[in-house]
Amino acid sequence: MSLDFQDMLMNEVDTLKLAYPIRAGALDVEDSIALNSIAGGKTIKSYYDGTEQKALNYEFSIKTKDQKKAIDSLNAISLHLEAAKHLPSGNSSYDFDGIKTTNESFFCRRRRKRVLFLSLDYSSNHYSLLILGGK
């Protein structure tokens, strides 16, 4: 069984009906929002039954020419996720334990054609089932 947290997180943010489409992985050629896991995740505690409490880091990135829409979108994502009490797994691979913003939205870079890149970082705590071996 694979951890479906990133998929569930993306689906949750997609309910906000933001100005840009959301995708996992790389940003699109057009204006878009991308969700990626980023370095710095860690196991907080391991249990004898194979369950682990983890803190995993994720980043929402936006590519756009409209800075105000980008900032409004990242703020909406931030407020919505920080208030989230439940984010259930679709395949029972984790139990949600909350999300916190680790950085406020920030400017990343600008391309020549006035394309802006902004990002927002999160840390998520949850319990995941560790599957060893299996048939």
C-alpha cells in the first residue's frame, strides 16, 4: 500500500476552486499550481506494530503573470489547510494529525516575460502504516 497523503492534500486544495489548475509535480507551461514533497521530512516516533509518526514537508508553487492572484491563492491555501481538522486517507495508509505552515508565501524568481514564481511550504504530521515485505 502506498501513502496517498499527497493525492488527498491536492484533492483538498482543489475544492477551493482557485484561479489556476492544481497538479502534482512540475508546474505547467501555462499558469498553474504544483504540489511537491520537499526535503526535511522525518520520523518522529516509531512503534512496535510498525506504525510511524512522521513530519513530512510539502510545497505549493505557483507560476503566473498575475502576482495578486498568486498571493491570494497561496493565502487561501494556507488558511484552509491550517484550519483542516480532517484529511482522511483514501486507502487507510495514514491518520491525519494536522498541518502547519513552515514559511509564509514567498517570491522565488521571475522570468523575462514577467512570469512570476511564488511558493508556500508546509509540514504535515501524520501516522502512517509501515508495510514490511508482504505478498
